Amino acid sequence: MALIETVLHGGRVIDPESGFDQIADVGITGDRVVAVSTVPLRAARRIDVSGLVVCPGFIDLHSHGQAIPEQRLQALDGVTTALELEAGTTTVAAAYAYAASEGRPLNYGYATSWALARMIELIGVKPDPSVHAILRNLGNPGWQAPASKAQRARIYQRLYQDLADGALGIGILVGYAPLVDPDEFTLIAGLAAQAGVPTYTHARALIDANPNVPVDGAKEIIRAAGQTGAHMHYCHVNSTSARRIDTVRALLDKAIAEGSPVSVEAYPYGAASTAIGAAFLAPEALKLADLKPSDIVVVATGERVKDEQRLLELRASDPGALVIVHFLDETDPADRKHLDRALLYPGGAIASDAMPMTWPGPPPPPMTWPLPPGTLTHPRSAGTYARSLRTLWRERGVQTLPEVIARCSLIPARILEDAAPAMCRKGRLKAGGDADVLVFDPNRITDQATYVDGVRPSIGVVHLLVNGSFVVRDSALVLDSLPGRPVRGSMSRSAPNA
């Protein structure tokens, strides 16, 4: 046997798939793990990780911060694969090409975007590989209007072409177009079913929270799974359910027990972030959701919106401006329980919903580090995974360490692996797997980002390897390391006609 290139020696090695949890060596050659052994391994390079945890790198199914600076923050939070699935993009071929030309620290991948396809078709938006085209137009009622049969067919064809070009599924922001015909949602779910890929849905409001929606958001996702057979992934169930999480859990329990292919994700914060022009941030919608204008904070300025009049002014002047929306009080025990009920749903993944940066001036060159003073974003962009480890395991003990690691790695890999076979080599730590490996200090792993300073990196990630290359070494970013690779979908079947 050839000499192993690198051995991570003497750490607590956790593989969430097999249940392996022992002091062991992990051998890496090239971009693969070649051995996990309780007997010391010989290698050209031996790195002592005694006292540290070695596990698969985390897989983020929901990351809108796809540029190099955002991915570096996520690397320091333990992420090795960051995917844009809920909003998605179009064309995905252009998005993959753009990321490859610039380079990425982390593995990357995209769903196709129903919302952007609608924006292109109904209001003439130009395709854009970043999420900014979607954010700028979220509040435009034109893209939310009914689509003609011919327009639906063109939207459908665009989504189909993206799937043929490697999209990882279909992102459906129906919560931002809550009056769209439910039949269109079912049509798109049918396309996903025929292509053998998941959908990733930002749900409409629950009907008991907003009786104006044509269908209950949770029931719509579950019904589409049952009617079409599509794998329906329910995005950030914490923010779309809030204090009604037990109602949603009961619906999910019944559907999953009956065999419906539904999966869920959540993030460990009681505040969301989106564009202020979102339909559900209109004054009348806020009231139905038991929220007030003062629950909204403008990211760029820190302004807390004082009243409905100011909210209307901000929505009219800059509908794409990012805001933070406090939907649960994280310091209140009752609200903390609601958040836990979302985070701890059986089989649920942890996903960040990481946001793009709000820069203090023109965006800096992509390789700039450290970030310019005054750079802002939601703290989930920097701290989701360290916060999950800290709060769910170390401080409160509501889950074991392997259980939290599984929610961050194995479970998201399994959600994707039918559509993207390469994911079968991620989210595990075993011989033959991809060398996407996280080494962290279990006593120090902690989020530092706050709602005031959202870009403070997490601490406690000692080493992070992506495809066998160090992106974090000895707790510091390797600034010239861009080993990220595309994760592409593979359509399993031909799609029907629209």
C-alpha cells in the first residue's frame, strides 16, 4: 500500500452513518479519505489532533451567500459544501461556470429557480447567477401575477433545461408569491418528480395565520408530495411556522408516517432575513403573523422600523434592501421551546439560510480578507453550525454530539443523494469518502456573530479540508485555497410536457 499523504492522528473520530465514535487516525490521500483506523497510521504528513473532534464537514442546503467572502465565513463555521437551493438560480449553467472561473473555498451547487424564471418571463428580469436579481425584485407584484398557459410552458421549459444542465432540484419561493395558483405549484412538483430531484420550498403562510392564502402552506407541500411523488423539502420550518410549529409537526408526522417523501430543515435563530419588499412584510400581512413594524431592522442602517408609514416608505424606496425580522424572542423560554421543536424535528437537517454581505461601500475584490469594517449580514451566515453545537449539545445537552453532527452532515447528504449521487461520498467519514473533513475543539466551538455584528467568525474550527486541501489550518483561513468543486444533479428520468 502506498504511503498515505496526510494522517489526522489521535482525535475523537465521529462518523454519523456507521456510529463509529472512537479515538482513531484518519488517513487522507488526494481528495479521498483512505483509512479510518484505531491503529496508528503511517503517513508523509502527520498532524496531531488529540483532544479534538474529527467528523465530516458540514453540508449547508440553504446558503444564499455564495461568493468567496461568504464561503470563508462558513468555512470558519465548519461548512465544506454550501448550496443555493431554496431561491436557486437560472441559468444554472452560467452559475456553475461563474463559480468555477472565480474559484470557491467550498463545494457549491444550485437548484433552478422558479421565482427567477417567473421574473424573467413576466417582468423581463435578466438572468443572473447571484441571488441579487431575485432579491431586487421580490417585492414587484408583476412576477406574482397569474401566468398564461404559454408563459407557464416557457417557465417550465427553462426549469427543465436547468435540470438537464445539472441543477440539484427546483427552488420554489411560493411564500413570496402567496396568491399564485396552487395548480402551478403542483405542476412544478410534478416536473421534479419526473426528473427525480427534490423541490426546496419557502412555504406560503399557514391558513390559520393568513386566511387570504388560497391553500395552507404546510398542507400544500405535503399534498404535492402525495399527489406527485416528488421529494418535497420544507425550508426553514422554524421561520415559516414560528409559534405554530406544533401544528406543522403534526401534519408532517402524519404525512411521513404514510410514506410521503417530505424532509425539513431549520436554523437556530429566532430572526429571519429577507428583502423588505417581501409580500409577507406588507403591513396587513405582518398583523396576520402577529408581528409589528418594530420587529423589522434594516441591515444596512440598523434602523428599527417605527411604524406602518415608515415601513411603506422603505418598501417603496428600496424593496430589495435586506432586513432582519424578529419572529421569536430567543430569550423567552416559551419561544425557545418553539424554536427547539423546529430544530429537533426527527430527521431534520440544520441549514443556515446564509445571506449575502451588505458592504459599507462598493464590494471589495473577492479575495479580500479580513472583511472591511462595517460589513453586515444576519449572524446565521457566520454562526449557524457553531451555535447549533454550542446550544443543542454542549450547553443544554438536548442532543448528543453525534446527533448534532448528523443533522449538519449526514442528513443533508441523504436529502440530496438520489438527485446527486456524488453526495453519497459526503456527510460520512469513512474510507472511500470525499476528504471534506472538519476538525474542531469541542470545548471552544462557539458562534460569535450577533445581530449587531453579523460577520464575527465562529471560533473552535481548528482544521477544515475540502477535497483534501486545507481551507482552515491551525484555526486560520488559508487565503489562497480555493478547492471547492461543483455538486451537480443528475436527472433520472425524462420530464413530461408542460
